[in-house]
Amino acid sequence: MPGHGADLSVTPRRSPLSRYARWLHTGWPAGRVEPLPAVGADGSTNVPGLFIVGDLTGIPLLKFAADTGARAAARIAAEPGFRPGASGCDFDVVIVGAGVSGMAAALQARAAGLTFAVLEASRPLATIVNFPRGKPIFTYPKEMVPAGKLSIGAQVKEALVEELERQTVDAGIPVRPGRVRRIVRRGGALEVDVEGERPLRAQRVIVAVGRSGDHRRLGVPGEALPKVSNRLHDPKDFAGRRVLVVGGGDAAAETAIALAAAGAAVTLSYRGDVLARPKPDLVSDLRALEEAGAVRVRLATTVSEIREADAVLSSASGPETIPADAVFVMIGREPPLGFLRRSGVKIRGAWSAASAVGFAVFLALCVFVYNWKANGSVAAWFREHGWFPFGVTAALASSGGAWSRPSHVLGTAALSLGSAGFYYSLAYCACVVIFGLKRMRRQPSPYVRRQTWTLIAVQVVPLFLLPYLVLPWLGHNGVFDAGAFRWIADQLFPATTWDPQGREYWRSFGLVLAWPLFIWNVFSSKPLALWLSISVVQTFVIIPLIVYRWGKGAYCGWICSCGALSETLGDAHRAKMPHGPLWNRLNLVGQVVLGIALVLAGLRIAGWIAPGGAAQRAFDALQPGYYWIVDVGLAGIVGVGTYFHFSGRVWCRFACPLAALMHVYARFSTFRILADKKKCISCNVCTSVCHQGIDVMSFANKGLPMEDPQCVRCSACVASCPTDVLSFGRVGRTGALISVDALSSRTAGSPS
């Protein structure tokens, strides 16, 4: 893959177009995001009073599990209006799960004086108890001190279990056996449905079960044989035996190492071509054991069958039979999505009938609004009947006074108030400002504040005040009537009879929105020398220079009005962007739109040279379709209509022609997101919050600089990383990677 040291040599079977697509988009990692519950920063869910903590929040670390459990209990105790001991409830809080996060919540609840019950289907601290004997415990981050009373210090399984039991079970935290089937809100309280018992009623419920669903399965013949297991208890039981371990994460690596150290002959099979996910120390230990002949690592292989005495591995070179007295399938576990759905908890990225209807209704509303704004059939109907806003100017003028004098600022405003575009731009600015302020409250970091205020300023001043108020007011006061100012105005804002302001001041959008995002200063009926010069310098000089140093996001994330709405209104929805190979291929839609824009530009220039010729006629035939399909349809209706269901970057990622051009520039950029592999725990949080669909984790867990050209410098992945793995940086002249500490996660804040 590009940037990963992969072989990019030409093969006879790959066309130039497919090589280009792979170089630009399809060769990059395209990992998917695991479905997990939608959980707020405080553990809250869409079910009032139900909180989720621990591993189900997406971060598989003991210290974070303890921290989230304690904070949820503290948050409940501090809720305004929360009254312990309310009548009609068995407990103030029911805690489902007696793992680290559940026990931390219980200790905090007891400290706050709340009545509580802890329910556990297995045994307290079962996940840790079931770790292999002598398993090292990685208590990342080492400097972190979790909230609450539960401390985690031991670094070996047995010592950690003893330490945790001393603080919880032995300290008097009662644990009741019971398997919870669902949680239902009824009569102002939450009912916890426990198998074989009457429901327990509680004011609040904390779910701390972790990813305790079913172990993932290979789905191959023989997987049900007794010799196949998903859990290693004591490695010494397998001394002298031939063991196959399947998987490529920490659990698989630890299992292989523990078995080899106990005297087993181990084969590790992993479907990937590199062991990127395990921690560096584990990879080093595996390599040492492989060199010593204690472990065989078989990469790029999959298990196709398990038999009584052996197993069959498949690879590009064909099937291979290996002896296997025991098989450990260590490929992870599925989260308890069935339990969560029965309890009414929303799953990240999941759709329901209600969400589908909501999406259809909002998309239909966008069709109406953009037709109205773009002077389509809806606007024609409104104008014919004198409906809003087409009668506003006349009504204000008839009132007399300043409203009727265009040279007065109110008279200038009166003319703009008769335009649908004015109200659309005003609403756009309002969204950027309001949701920008909310974003800064959610993420109070210097980087986010600077970025958001910059986006607000660019949106409000040059993209609203300038075209609708400032320039028209200057024009109505004669500033553009004589001398050099007249020539400049004629080149930038040609006079027109259809615009009540007298000139096409809307063209000033081109001062910020470069070609081919904003095409109309180039696709004009006659050449406008200043706009052509500005467009060439913007698109082919300034933007390449800033992309070279700061990446594509220097424009998309700090200047562009599409990015302004995406980073503000779309901020709370960034985790909804679909990920995976199919969606990466759809990135190429933007290249198609860019190609069409280039063709139209060529026809437009040819039409200037030979007016009335074939090129002119072709342009006149194609240009309206581009306007309605790309400008109105993709950029407007689809781009905005998908905000609340697919993130705010659908247009920016998939179809924007300027973004498509900048993707090419970005392949030569020095900008990178750097990763400290030693800290990466492969939690996939960075990928899940990327609203450009980038598989950030695939770079981070290899320790490689992230150079996918889709990146828009939003800082979400940097800020969300729980172990401070990522930082903004660039490649120096010598090829060295330079970290930019001012933009690292230490200052980037935390995403919503």
C-alpha cells in the first residue's frame, strides 16, 4: 500500500487508471469500525439513567475501565435532583458486572452513600481471573491515576487479582449472582430483568459487562472439537504438545509466548501479512522465540479446517497441513449487542426504521430548500405568488426612509433581503457560529479554539458580510463608478440588469472558495482577467504550497465554508462516517467530478476563442447539468442532507472536485500524523472518530506516519487517543519525521 513500503511496480494486469486509483485512494488501509454502544463522555446513553462504562466505551485498558466506572457513580451522586433512597426502588444504583469498572463504580457508590447492588453472571473479576497463569499486565498509561477508590498497581495476573480482591470483595462489596437479560425504563425507574428472579428496580443502572459477548469464531469445519478453545488457563498443561494459535492481536501473541515458554511447540497463524497490532515488546519476544525454533509464525494464512490430530492452513501458495494437538482461537469477542438492543441502547452506526424515516424526511427538506435557494421551480412558484422572500424588498422600500435608499446601509440590506441566497447564507453562518461555540465547549483545546474561530471569521466576513452588505453598499455609494476602481469592479463584479444590487457581488465568494469548488468565476460568459488570474494563483500556486507543508486540511479544515459547517454542525456526528474498502473506492467519485470540471473548463476556454462554435454549444449544453447535479445535488442536498446520519464530510470526502485535486497535491505533502507505536493499544478509537473514513489505527499500530490524503487536520484522532500515541508532524528535508508538539494530543483536548 502507498506509504507502507509496498511494491508499487506496474503489473500487466493493472491498467493506468487502476494504478492511479490505487496510488491515490484504494491502496490505503480500509479497516472497519466495530459496532459499540453510543456512549457520552460521562457514560450516559440514550436511555435516561442508564450508563455504560469500561471496555464497552471502546478503550480496553484497566485504568480507563476503573476511571469510567468511578466517574459514572460520582456523576450519578452529583446529579441535581437525584435523591438517594427514593421510594419504589430497591436500590439507588444497580451495577451490572463485577469486573474492574463495575467494582470501581461500587466503591465510589459506597463512598457517596448510595444503596447499590452488583450483579455478576460469572464471578467477580472473571476476565482477569481467566487470564493465563503468570500473564504480564500492561497498566497503560503508567502515569495515569484513575478517579475513585480503586487502585491498579500490580503487573502480573495473580498479584493483580489479589490486589483487586483485597480492595473490593474482601473490603465488603457485595456481589450477587445473576444474569441480566435486559433493562427497561418503567414508571420513572429502571427495571433490571434478572434470569430466574424478580426484576430489580433502581433509579440508575451502570452497565459494566465489558465485551463479554460470544467469542468470535472462525466458521470452519472442526471448530467444535474439544481441543479447540478460546481461553488459556495454565500454559504448563500443554508442555510438550503441538499447539496452533490463531490471531494477530495481543491475546494471540501472549498466548503463543506463554505456551512456548511452558515447553509447547507453537504455530501462530495470522491472516495479515505483518504482525502490527501486538505491543512492540510482545513482537520482540515472538521474534526471539521464532529464532530459537520455539514458535513458527505463519503470516498471510487462514485456518480452513481443524481435524483430530492436525489443522489445515490456507495461503496464496496453497493448503498446508500442520500437526495440532490443541488449537487456541484468539481473535477477540463480540460485544453484547443483543442485550444492549433489548435494553433500547443505541448502537453506533446502527439504523432503525425511525432513523431511516428521519433521513428521508430531512433529505426531502434539503431538496426543497436547495431548489428554493438555487432559483429552481420552488423559487419560481414562490416568486410568482409573491411569497417569502421575493416580496420583502418591495415591502421595505414602500415603507420609505432609509430602507428605500440603496446608498444607506439599511437600503442595501433591503435589496439583499429579497434574495433567497441571503437567508441561506445567514442560516449557514448562524449554524457555524452556534455549533462552533458548542464545539469549543466540548473540546476546550487551543488548537480547536484557533481553528473554530478562524472558520467562523472566514464564514461571516468574506462569505456573508462582504457579498451581501459591504460591497453592495460601496457600490451604491459610487465607489466603483470611476477610475481604476471601476475597471477592477468590472473585472470582478460585472454589471447586470437582473440583480437589484446592480453588480454580481456574489462572485466575491471566489476570494475564499477556489476553483473548481467554486467554478462560476471561470465559467463566465466572457473572460474576466482578474478572476482568471486569481483562480490560477489560488488553485495552482497557493493551495499546493500550503498543502505541501500543512496538508490538505490547511484549506479544508481552516478556510473552506464546507469544512466550516462540517467541523461545527457536523462535529457531534463525525463517528458516523462509514469505513471500509467499498467506501474507500467511492472516494474516487471526486476524481470523476474533477475530470468533468476540467473538461468544462477546456470547453469554456475554447468557446471564448471561437464564440458560437461546437465547444461553446457543448459547454452551454453541459453547464446546467453540472450546476444542478454537482453544485445543488451533491454539494447541497447530499452534502447537508447526510449530516445527521453519515457525518458532515460526505461531500468533502466523496465528491468535492477541489478536494479531489488536493488529494493529488497531498501525495507530495510533508504533512503527517505521527505515531508512537510503543503506546498504541490498537483500540481503534482514532479510526472510529475520523469523519474522512481514514483507518488511522492501521498506521498507528505499525508506528508509521499517517499520510492518507483524505486527512483534514480536524485533530479528532490526535485528541481522542487514550494513550497519547498521535501527534501532528511533517517530513523534514532529510526524510526525518518532525513532531509538532503544539498540535499534539497534550493540547488538542478530548473529542465528544
